[in-house]
Amino acid sequence: MPKQDVQVKELGEIRGYSVVKTVPNRAALVNDLKPGVILIFHGKEGGNMVVEVFTPDQNGDKVLPPLKAAAYKFAGSSDKVDNAYASVLFWALNNGVSLGSPTREVYLKVDKNQSPPEVEVEVQIPIS
């Protein structure tokens, strides 16, 4: 069993620009993956995911509010990022922590020379 690297973080507000997309799966977001981009998952609409693609920029017209989150860093194939959610869920169950939504994925590194891309991402899930 790998060591649990979930951290509790107090995240400040972030200003930027966002676009909301409805996509069939995670692979449909591959062109949006760039260092610094934050994907915010707002749930499902039918069989599709509703995802906000947020680009931090001090001049942006949207503000992500501050939040307390369970954060877990994942490095590997972009189609395996869901594994990070399992790690946070396991941690939350073991620590009696309730997880909220929407979840965020903060992309730190993206290597599109691979298919699917290799990424380093921090998954952030609100906690109360």
C-alpha cells in the first residue's frame, strides 16, 4: 500500500478566466491541459461531465473562492488521474472527513509528447 500523501490545505481565492464545457469523458479535455490550468468538475449532465476550464490571470473576470481542501499530487498518465480521487477518498474514510464539491485539478506539468499526455496534477477536494 503506497504512503498516503493527502494534505489539508487552506487555498486562497484565485482570479482568472473560465470556460465551461460539457464533454463525454476525460480524454476530450486533453487539448485544455496546460501547466497552471485548473479543471473544476461540476458533476454530470446526462452521460457527460460538466467541466470548467479555469486559467489563472490577475486580470480575469472570475474569482474562485478560498476553500479548505484535501489535496493529493498525482504524476502519471492523464487518463489515470482518477486514481488520485481514490487515494483522497480512502484518506477521508480513514480520518472521518467529509468530502465536498466541486473538485479541482491543478495541472503543474503537462508532457504532450506522450499519448495520452503525462501529467503532474494536484487534485483538490473541498472538506468541511
